Amino acid sequence: MEALKGRDFLSVVDLRANELLDLLQLAEQLKQKKVHLRCNKVLGLLFFKASTRTRVSFTVAMYQLGGQVIDLNSNVTQVSRGEPVPDTARVLDRYLDVLAIRTFEQQQLETFASYAKIPIINALTDLEHPCQILADLLTVQECFGSLSGLTLTYLGDGNNVAHSLMLGCALVGMNVRIATPPAYLPQAGVVEQAKAIAGGKSQVLVTDDPAIAVQGSHVIYTDVWASMGQEDSADQRIPIFQPYQVNEELVNQADPEAIVLHCLPAHRDEEITDGVMEGARSKIWEQAENRMHAQKALLVSLLGAD
């Protein structure tokens, strides 16, 4: 993975198809302890949004590689008091080896990357959540042996997770179907980008019909109906999104071997029923664990091994 050394990871499409598949293979090898790599570097976490899985998985991954982590809570840094992003970026660039940022606007992430020479990792923005999709694809690959030709259906809000899923699935040759209420579609530009990547070799479908979307699908995926920053509209969204709930009836319309994924945190019995979440098809906890393994592979690839 020397080809990735020193690069940023701001979007799924910062990887070529072969690089993404190689990254997943490395993650699997690290998880199974087939390779033992060391990376004695310093990772900074600059988060403007709450986080459990991303913060902990990055921290544990870096510690297991032999590196160190500095948690830069935005509320106790000068950036929260108005220090310009270019100034913060150029200072952190001189202290750290890699910086993972969780923020709102993709533009802020890109500004950091333009002023810092170290690798910048997108730990979630309102546009994309690429680290999550690495774990998702790793989980699907573990369950089915390969990715090409499989169909993944996402139900719910056309949000950052939906965007990254479309791009990631298109890169690896998976069909991807996004089922959302008409007023909550994914961004048209991302849909067109995913279709261009797929190039007619796989399907990218956006629909408002959940039954059509799940028919014969191998992976059923959902996320909360109101993302961080949208909590004020959560109650109003429930009746709109109710037909898109991942429940037993909907899952039974998928492929008989279909698995269920959720990027967490979940609102049980809203976007997914408790029965499905705890059922035999659920691979949600394996998916959560795979955040650590996928990000460990990403860190090694961007920084190199000692």
C-alpha cells in the first residue's frame, strides 16, 4: 500500500478501485493477525461533533500499531475561539503525523488538507463518511467472500452515509439501491458521480419505493432518520420515514442469505426494529468492530509501517 503513503483520505473516491480492495485485504489480514505491523506515529483527533465508534476505534487502532493519539476536543482548542483554519492546520502539521477530522462542512476539511502537508482523514462530514464505508465493505466481504455483483440496499435519509455507500459500492462493482422519501434524496451530484464510476457495470438506483429497493438484495442497511444537527426535526420525520423502517417483513423480501447493517448509534424500533437488530441476519456488531480494523489498515497505508 505504498501508493497511499502521504495522501489524504477526504472521500471514498480518493481511492481507486484496486486501492480500495487492497485496503480491505490488508484490514482482513490485520484482523486475523496474519500480518503484524508497527507504526510509531502520532494521530490527532479534531472532532467538532460527538463520536463514540470513530473516536474509540481510531484510538485503539493507533495504540495497537504502537503509535500515540492526541484527542483535540474542539471546545478546548483555539479553533473554537475563532482561530482561522489555515493557522490551526499549519501548526498541527508541525506537531502530528496524521490528523482525523470530524466536522460539518466538507469545505473545512478540504481547507485543512490544503494547508497541512500531513495526511488528513475524513472522520465524518455532512457530505461523506468514508471511514464507515471501509468497515461496511469489509463486513460484506467477510460474509460473502467477495463484493462484485452483490446488491446493497440503503433505506432512510439520503445523508453522508448514503453518499459514501453509493461511491464505495460503485468502486467495487456492487449494485447499490437508495430508498428515501422524495424530499430526502441524496445529492444529485453524488448520484451522478456514483453512476459514472459504475459505468454501467453495476446498478446505482435511487427510488422512493422500499419494497422495490430490497427485492433480492444481499445487504440491507439503514441509519438514523435525523443525523447530528437535525435533532430538532426528528419527531416530524418519524411518520415520513416509517415506510422505510427495516423490519422483519421488509427483510424477508431480500435475498434469503441477506445480512443487515447499521452504522450506529441506532434508535431501536424507529429506523430498525429491535428484533431485526438482534436477529440472526444482523452483522451490526461485527460491522462496528471492523471500524477499528479498517482504520488500522488506513493508518498504516497513509503513514507506512516502521
